[in-house]
Amino acid sequence: MVCKIEPIEREAVIAKYLSRSLDSEAVEEFEGHYLGCDECFDELRVSERLAADLRVSSFEWKQSGGVSVLQFRVNTELTHSAQELEELRREVLEQSDTRVIIDLSRVTRIDSAGLGQLMSCYSHLVKNRGALKVLNPTAEVQKLLDMTGIGTLIPSFEDEGEAVRSFRN
Ligand SMILES: [Zn+2]
């Protein structure tokens, strides 16, 4: 089958498809087409790989006294629509260290979805004989941790060294 889409148009459609800016009808049309079209299929695979290489993680890990500390690179709202929610879970679950500190100093807002994600990180780590602590939550985030009782499971620290030492108790 020879593709009827002009190369320049193909590029544009694929870029829009990958950035999720096609409407649902156009997505359906494109998906129906590229699966049977070698040219579009190949081009999509290449573009996907490039996009994945460009995507920078929202997180950064560092080691501190044998404990893994996860930091946010920029100010982040951990709310239901944030893509960082899923990323956070993946970051914590897909690494082998079970003694983890999440630095919350750059989390400007959190909602039930964000708290839920912290809890699933907590459950995973505890199940694997580890623990989760948080560092420097804002007053607002701390208030929510306390109100929901999560603060008693996931203790907060203002000092990184103190948080690290708490794992030895
Ligand atoms: Zn095609």
C-alpha cells in the first residue's frame, strides 16, 4: 500500500498525535491508518523514540547517608491532573532502594490524588521492609498530611541529616 499522506503532512500529524493535540476523530483516523501503513508506522516509531529521549524527568535522585532522596526539579502541584503523579509512583516503585526520602519542598499543592500516590509509595516501601519519610513539606501540605493521618505513617523532617538518621532507629 502506498501512503497518500504527503511527507510534510505526515510529520505534522505525527507530531500532533504524540503531543495529544489531535481531536478524538482525527486520532481514530490516524490510528486506523498507520497500523496498515508502513511509511507512517516507521515514521511514528522514530518520532516516538525521539520524543522519549527529549522528555526530561521531573525528578532527581541523590544518595544521602545510604538513603535515597527523591527531589522535584521544579515547583510542582501534586494534584489529580498532574502527570508527575504517575511519574512519582514509577520513580519510587521502579528502583530497588526501599529507604526513601521524598523532598516535598517544591510541592506547592497536594490533593487527595497526590496523597493517595504518596500512600502507594509508602505501602510499596513498607511491604519491602523499607520506610518512607518526607522532607520540608510546606505548611499547607503538612496540614493535609496531619488532617488525613498520613503524617503519622510518613513522618516529616526539616533537616535532611535528621531524616537520614531516623532510618537507623
Ligand atoms: Zn501513511
